[in-house]
Amino acid sequence: MRPLSDRERDLIVALIARGTEPGADRAIAASGRERWAGQLAGLMVHGTCGCGTCPSIDLTPDSGDRPTPTRQTVLEASASNAFLLLFIEDDRPTYLELAPFGDEPITEFPPVADVEF
């Protein structure tokens, strides 16, 4: 377990503030965004993706034993070479994913300035 890096925190803040929900017909309520942002102070990295081609991070403890969420929201943005996804399950940010467009490994998250919302 470790604290979020500055870049990880900045991306999560930006995704909560400006990320969109893929395929959703409705806007995300400001109250939801405020609730999620209010949890950032206690957010820790509990694990990383084991694929070796991305820097994705697990934000919840014991990801293997996590129950199926009753509500899930996915906030999306993109960089030049990848999608960025923030999973929010049962009103808690749980996973920050970087999904590369190609086969080229990406070892770190992009700066917020390089992200399109």
C-alpha cells in the first residue's frame, strides 16, 4: 500500500471533475462528483495491474475479495495513445485504468495537460 503520486492524484481529480460516462444519456450530477472528490484525502494505492504494459492502479484493499458492486460509474477521458478510466463502485473510486490503444507498453500515466475530456 502506498499514497497516490501527484500525477495519479491530479488525474483522479481531473477525471472526477471533467470525465464523461461512456454511452450515458445523462449528465453526471454535481453532487456525485463532490462526494467522490471528498474521498480523495484517504485514497491509497493498494495494488497495480499485473499486465506489464500499463500503470493502472487499484484504489481499494483486497481487490480479489471485493463484492460485486451494486452501482458502478465509469468516468472516461483520453490521451494521444490511451483511454483513461476511473471506476467508481458503490460511490467510491476503486480503480484508475490506462488502456493503451496499441501494443506498445505505457509505463506511466500522462500529465493532465495531455488529457482530452
